[in-house]
Amino acid sequence: MNKAKLIEILAEKINSQTKKEEEKTNRKQVEKIINAFEDTVISELKNDHEVTLAGFGTFTTMTRYERGGVNPRNPKERIIIPAVKVTKFRTGKKLKDSLKS
């Protein structure tokens, strides 16, 4: 599933749960919400905070430390792979349980 498909499905689900016609949500509104969510998560992770969605999971960051490696173009040459910040995701109980059944 890509972002466009996610937006389409979310708009349909929200609209099926809404009774009043004037409260219906269009795809543009859902896209703005998804973009705001992405921006917020990225901002929090950049500041070394974790983002927890109860039952779904937790986004965290960690530093993968500098280490030695081998140049794939010249296997005799040793290289240093620089340290980098990476994102981790731990699944929540609700997500784990739904995938088990």
C-alpha cells in the first residue's frame, strides 16, 4: 500500500462512520492530516524523543556507531563506515495480537 491508497482508504472509512453530510472528510483533508502526522513524528525523532501510539507501537531513534568494513569494489581495502542515526519501531500489543491470529 502506498500513501495515496492509504489516504483513499482512510477517507472512505471516516466518511462511512460520519452521519452528517457536512461533516464528511475529503481526500485533501486526510492528506493534510497524514502529512502533519509525518512531520510531527520526524520532528520528534530528530529531537531524540520517542513517539508512542498506544497499542500500535513506538518509534525511537538510536545511533549506529562507527565501524570498520570492507570496500565492495576492492575487497582488500578496509574502510570506516561512519556513525549514523537510525529509526527503530517496536510493535504494540494490539498490533502483535492482531498479527498472531
